[in-house]
Amino acid sequence: MPFIVLIGTVSPTSLTNFLEEYFHKDHGEDITRHCVLMQPYGPEKIPDLHLILNKSKYLHNLKYIEGTPLEPHDLDRCFVEKADAVIILSDKFSFDAD
């Protein structure tokens, strides 16, 4: 089953925009897609994230893992080696590009 790992700077807006595009029916209705969202803190740290995670259209296709891509153990928990892609969402409001 195809799946991606999503990391980086996640806000409710950026996550909603990304998921709407990733799960859009124009990409093929016969394909079941999955997304693993990995963040270094629990979902309670991002306001309204629990509302997105519990939406019925994402309930079975979106998994949340607390961890960091800098830790090999966390990457193993995401099965990153088997992922079709790793997507990094950047902070578009950052003053420091590094």
C-alpha cells in the first residue's frame, strides 16, 4: 500500500492544504493512500490538530507519530525505508532559511 511520511513545520492550515491535495480523488480513486505524520511533540501542542486527525475522511489513512527524523529509532517506527516519499513542509514565515 502506498504511503508517505510527512515531517517539518506543520500548522493546521498547511496540513489541511497538503492532505486535501494528497487524498484528492483526481489522483485515482482506486488507490488507497496513507500518510504518516511525524512531529517532535504530541498533537496537543498544535491547536486544532486533533480536529484534523479525527476527520472521518482521514481517520484510517492518517497516522500520527511523536518523534523526530533525527533519531533512527523514530524513523524505523515510521517505516521510512518502505515509504514512497518523505515530504518536508517548510516554515514559509521563517526569517532564517537555514
